[in-house]
Amino acid sequence: MFEDLLRRWDGEEAVIHFDEPSGAWMFVCVHSTVLGPAGGGTRMRVYEQPADGLADAMRLSQAMTVKMAVAGAERGGGKAVLAVPELPTGDARRKLLLRYGELVASLGGTYRTAGDMNIAPADLDIVKERCQWVYGTTGASGNSGRGTAIGVLHGIRAACEHVFGSADLNGRSVLVQGAGSVGRDLARFLEADGATVLVSDVDAARAAEAGGTVVPARDALVTECDVYSPCAVGGTLSAETIPALRCRIVAGSANNQLATPEDAQRLHDRGILYAPDYVINAGGVIQLIGLEDQGWDEAELERNLAAIGDTLRQLFREADEAGITPAAAAERLAAQRIAAKRA
Ligand SMILES: NC(=O)c1ccc[n+]([C@@H]2O[C@H](COP(=O)([O-])OP(=O)(O)OC[C@H]3O[C@@H](n4cnc5c(N)ncnc54)[C@H](O)[C@@H]3O)[C@@H](O)[C@H]2O)c1
């Protein structure tokens, strides 16, 4: 099964390591280093079979290549997965993370990690004991949710400008799905901009704390609004849900919002403008790289987060001119940047 996946993959390098003491498989996928060292988070998860973890790492690392290229970061795409038999705790977790740190260190900086699912800053602190190529440790550059939320805010403004002719959010209705680390900040920023904010979360108490009007979680996709902002889970846009949407714009932080690539066209056909997830949610990555690598101050960070809005304006324009979806325009831009660097 690993063999099939490796044959089909177009990435540069996949490191596969079985960690005997824990029974975990470690997969580090370096999809591309053309634009710079491969960056991407480490995910810890239980999978039905190890090959599912490798497939996840491959797919996610490829998405990171496109995300970094569109964001203009001097980084390639990578991703790592720790496919564990069960989520470890205590000493077993610490030892696993130390051994993982040694594996990443052995790659000499080709792959540089941050957190992802089930990997918190405190876990990264442990990885960093054995490896210098670690971002997002405790206190390093703060919660990346804030940078992501600011990027999404700029993206929503750009999308409104494209659809309604003005980036002014005063009076625009935005439904924020998911009042977590990103959604909470986003709801606050939107309110400050004068938008009418609707918030929905499976945890109703969280939704209530975020401010705005609470919408029951099951109604999020069918509630009338100008902007639907998915900031919870992926896969909410599908052949089943798109026909029922009552918004003009989809612009949010969730990763992998489209259930299938064809859903970009489905949104387009319904006249709904879609801000590609990996473009609009790049603020977290920009914050990590900018503050921890480039030595930016807050003002420089703010400028770079605002550039997410400019990139989206450009993509929306190019998509219209070429008669393609913004997602296709984003992939084209990434391919051009990578080809130019290669040349
Ligand atoms: N935090 C970042 O910097 C960052 C960067 C890029 C992308 N993202 C993506 O953005 C999304 C949100 O990230 P986060 O850090 O805020 O996560 P989080 O875990 O802090 O918050 C997610 C929230 O969504 C809620 N939720 C879960 N399932 C839901 C559902 N079906 N309907 C409504 N609410 C639901 C949870 O209760 C929680 O409050 C995720 O998809 C994440 O991968 C986050």
C-alpha cells in the first residue's frame, strides 16, 4: 500500500519511520523545496491503517506547497503525520515527541515543523529539545489563530469589494461557523467593522461567548447572509450543501472546505464567490514565519496579513478574466511562481 502511494506521489521526499516503542508510524512528506525549505505542521492522529496517515501527509504537504507559493513565502510545502495506535499521554507522549524531534533534526532543515491537529505548543517545546526546526512553541509567536483571523478579515473585505463594489463591511451580514481560536477573534473584528455577525458552533456556549447572534449549528449552511465564513471543520461545501446555501460569498479559515475539487465549479455556477481556503487562511503561517524567522515587528506583520486581501483581489480579477474559478486561478498562480523559481 505504501508502495502504491509513493509511486503515484509527485513530491520530493517521503520519510517513513516505524517507532517501535510506541507502535506509531512517523511520516514526513517534503512535497517541494523549490521556493525554500518545506514548511508545514505535524499532525497526530489515529488512522484505520498506517497508509491512511501517509496519504494524509502527502495530500497536506502538496496543499502546503500551493499555500506557501500563493502567500509569497520563501518556503516549500511539507507535512508530517504521527499515526499513533492511540493518543499518547504523559511520559510515553514525551518520549515519542523526543524521538520524533530526532527524526526531523536528521533532515537538516529540509522540513520545518509547527503544530497541527493534536499537537499543541507544549508538544512542540518537547520536539524542540531535539531539533531546531520547530515553530509555534510556547510563547514563540503567540497563538496563530489571531493572524489567521486578521487574514480572513482582509479576505472578506476583498470578496465584498468584488461582489458588492465596496470593502466596507458596515451592514454586511457574516455567519461565522466555529467560535474557536480563529472564529472568536474574527467575530470580534467583524463587529468592530460594523458587520452584522451571526455565530454558530456545536458548542452553543462558545457561540454565545463570541458575541453576535447565535445560530443553531444545524442551520449554519442554510441561513441567509452575505458571507458564510467556515471556521470550524473541512468538507462543508459539497454537492449536497451547495444548492442550499443562501450567501453570496464563502470566505473562512477552515482547511479543505471543498468536499471535492469540483465543488469550486458548483459554487461558481451558483454565483457564489469562493475565497480559496489555503489563500485566505495563510495568516497563521505568515505570522509564524514572519515573527520567528524574518524578525518582523507587528506593523510589518499587519502589512503582510493585509496582503492576503490584495492577493485575493488579484485572483478574483484573473478568474473573471479567464472564465475560471478563483481556486483554479490560485493553482495557476502557484504553478507560475514555482516554474519561475525553477527557471
Ligand atoms: N488556528 C489557525 O491558525 C488556523 C490556520 C489555518 C487554518 N485553520 C483552520 O481553521 C479552522 C478553525 O481553527 P481553530 O484554530 O479556530 O480551531 P478550534 O479547534 O480552536 O475551533 C474550532 C471550533 O469549531 C467548533 N466546531 C467543530 N465542529 C463544528 C461544526 N460541525 N459546526 C460548528 N462548529 C463546529 C468547535 O466547537 C470549536 O469551537 C480549522 O479548520 C483549522 O484547521 C486554523
